[in-house]
Amino acid sequence: MSNVLNHIAVIPDGNRRYAKKYNLSLSEAYKIGAHKAEEFFSWSIDLGIKVITFFVLSTENIINRSKEEINILKELIKEFLNKIRESKLIHEKKVKVKVIGRKWMLPKDLQNEIKATEDLTKDYSNYYLNLAIAYGGRQEIIDGIKKLFEDMKKGIIDINNITENSFMKYLYFGNEVPYPEPDLIIRTGGENRISNFLLYEMAYSELYVLNKYWPEITKEDFLNAIEIYKNRERRFGR
């Protein structure tokens, strides 16, 4: 099987441990992490990788993390979205930006920032940057089933015509993002788990766990992950 790499999904873990390691505030560590995400996306564009998806904030984070930490993250997300709208790279490379998740859980001002960013880039289609915010894999499947049931009640789709591929359009990527199934998932922080991320889409994704905190990742680490991926045999259940 070809090991063409179209879509990388990232679990950027270890920001809080990085803050503790270097005696930084959470705000400082997360800012460094946000800048690292910009770098990572730039490295991906340089290699011509079409789709990048970052796991930014989970539904579980919103419920279980301290109010102080969530507020830091929400403000950083707003800043990040504003930078995206002004980014020369985004507009020159025609990058479509999409936020996936239960956006209704977010404050109205953040929802407005998301809409402004998505609207500004909606006609781009050379590259795709997806941000999973207020996201959970199980929640995505439940929300997809609800949409499917609505179409079934309207007679738009028959239950006998539902397939693995046709159900995909009811998930958060919908039909807006090509290659919705990640070829490679990179997780930093050394933890060997998927943390409720893209559960339906990652059925046959290759996993690469890096024993570094997210702010510590380098371009060399990134290229090494790509090289390891290209040398793997993808079986797809065969």
C-alpha cells in the first residue's frame, strides 16, 4: 500500500508539564505551545501536506480543568484565530480553516472569532487547517447519529444505504475537508493513548508518540516522524 501522507493529526500534549519543568506560568507555556503550532503547520506546508488537524481543547478539558486554565486557553485561541486571519501564509497558500467540535459550548465572543475565521477562508482549498475545540470523539459520533436520524426522518437517506463512508459526512468534517481520515497521528508528551480524539476517523491511522513535551518539538523531530511513517507497512486490516 502507498504511504502517501495527506493528513496529519496532532495531539499536542505536555504543555502543563513543560511549564512545571521550566518553572513557567501556564500562560507562558501555552503561548509557547501556540507558537509551536504555527511552526508545525509551516513545516507541513513546506512538505506539501494537505491537511493538518490539531486537538486544541476537549469537551472533557472544559468540564474538568480549572476555570483559570480554561480562560487562558480561550484567550489564546482567540489570539491564534486573529493571527490566522492576518497570516500571509494562510492567504498565499489558500488555507481553509475549520473548527470542529461542540462550538455551542464556547463563549459567544469566541464563537464569533471562529465564524469570522471560517468565513474569511471558506473559499480556499489548497490546504486545510482544522482545530478541534470543545471536541470529543464519542460526542462527535453521537452528534453524527442525531444528524443521520434527522435525514432518515425526512426521507433523505434510507437505513439500508448507510455505509461507513456515507456516515462520514455526518461527522464534523462533513464534506468540507478532503482526506478526513488521518494517515498519521503524532502525539507528544510520551503518553500512549488517543484521549477520545477522532475515534471514527483514525481507525487505520498510524500512531507516532514522541517522548517530548509539545513546546519542545523540533523540525528534526517532525521530519523523523515523517520518515518513520514512510517506512511503515500500512495494512488497513489486511
